Amino acid sequence: MELVQNEEIVEGDQLPSEATLASRLGVSRNTIRELLIQMETEGLVLRNHGIGTILRRVPKTHGNYQSFLQLIAESGRAPTYEFVGPHDCVPTQEIKEELAVTDKKNVKKIERVLFADTIPVAFVIDYLPIQIVEFIENWSNFSGDMVAMIGQAVGHNRFTQNVSINAVSCDKRLADKLRLSLGDPVVHVHTIMQTMLMQPVASTHSYLRPNELPLEYLGTIRVTPDG
């Protein structure tokens, strides 16, 4: 939250009232209440009737985030990427629900292949709400880091990311993109990114060559096994 990011409160401090937070952030008290309930469920705050809400631990946010391109560079290899989009798509019902949209026309798709030297190590598909796409005026400035691009579009970099990881077998498209054989295993990382007020801004499916990119960075966000 903004107060934590600006170090106005620290662990053990009492949060302002719901009314104060709602006024400061320009949202309804119901939105603040839902956010605090989620934070309590995740162990970030302790809520006591008659006492108030106490910050238990500082949430991990975009400040701890490393992009795949950064991870490639830190491994001593040259990071490059190929990029296609944004373009129209036919999102699944699950993706529409993740992005809180009802009309398929309100979802755009971006595809990226990330390389370490000349080896394709990740194929990434980003689904974005159309309002996020329209915020981004010049896609020619895209650096390959979608989180940073969305942060520039919305004017802040405070996000949460819910992540699930499982193994999948290469179909023809994945095999072509990652230069693997049909049936080869790859790591599938599904990420839903939201603002701190739980507004969804992206649903991303990343397919990674095994043992090419470290997944330790996922320790900065909540990880739930899938499958």
C-alpha cells in the first residue's frame, strides 16, 4: 500500500481508519474493507475490534520484481526478444473473469519470445484489458518488460502477482517457439497481476525451457502449485 511504500508506517503500526484510507486513495469504504480482509487472510495485517488494524508484515511488491530479461542478463547471457501485438484475440471465459471483463473485444493479446544469446528460453502470452492497452501510447518504446510498461501506463509500480506453476508438454506451437520437440516438458507459469486495490491489469502465461531461468524470484510473490 502507498503508506507502506512511503515508509509512513512500519510493521507493528496501526493503519488509519477505513474512512481515512478511502478518502486518501479515492475509493469507497467497501473497497478498502475488501482489501483489508484479503490482507488479513494473507497474514499481512491483524484486525481487532476496538483496537484497529495493525500491520504485521510488509507486502512484497514490484520493487522486488525481476523481469525475465534481467534474469537472463544476470546469468551472463545477452537478453533479446521478439514481440508481436497488441492484437485482437478470443479470450477464454477464465481469462475474461481474471481481467474482470465481459466482452471479448475488451481484451488484447501480446506475444513475446525471449532469448538468452540465441536460445529461445521463454514464450510469453500477455492478456491485457483494453483500457490498459489504450493507456500505452507508443508500443515502439516497449522494452520487453511488460510489468514496467504497465507501471508507466498507470503511473505507479505497486502491484501484487498471484502465480501458479505446473509442467506441460509441448504442442506444435510451443515446440516451434522454443525450438523443442513435440511432447518435451516445459514450465508453465500463470500470473495474474493486480493493483493494490485488486484491479486486474494483466493475465500472463509464460512457457519456459526447463533449467534455463531461475524461479527464485517467485519467492517475492505468492506461489500456489497447480496440478
